[in-house]
Amino acid sequence: MKVKDKRQHRKIRIRKKINGTATVPRIAVFKSNNNIYVQAIDDLNQVTIASASTLSKEVKSKNLSVDASKEVGELMGKKLNDLKISKAVFDRGGYVYHGRVKSLADGIREKGIEF
């Protein structure tokens, strides 16, 4: 099985088990070769509550690094705090919880969001 197919199978398996609501959204992560994206999703109403990425104007470091991922996580945590959301479900999207994904999650946690 190819690497991309393995990630898709992990993603489907994880997605079956976790759901997000308006009060406890699902935080979904997507990594491209150049950027990292994160969304807070209400699965019941199929609405994106908040989003952030390395393409956001608020993110200072535009390069693809662990530091930029942490900065995106802190931005996402700030947006969730503004919406008075303190709990969330983390969906790593089939990616290994290491490196950029881990630093993004740490950045969100630093702003007081619980997983």
C-alpha cells in the first residue's frame, strides 16, 4: 500500500470516531508542501467556525517550519478564545503526531484550548 493510501485509510478511520459540534468543534489539520492549514469545524451543521494558515496575514513567519506551525496554532487558539470555545477535538488528518502537527497542537493548547 502506498504512503498516500495509508494516510487516507488512517484519515477515514479517525473521522469515523470523532465528531465536532458548535460548542466542541473538530480541529482539522491539512499539510501541503508549502503551507499548513487548520480549521475548527462544526460537523453537525457542516460549518467552518474558524480557520488559520501560514497564508494568513497575522502569521509573521511565512516559511514552512515548526515555528510557523506553532504561530498558526496560537492564532487559531486566539480565534477560538474570541468565540468563547474552550474545548475541542483534535483531528490530525492521518498525519503522524510529530513535528509541525505537534507544534500546531501545542500552540493551540498554549492559548487555553483543551483537547
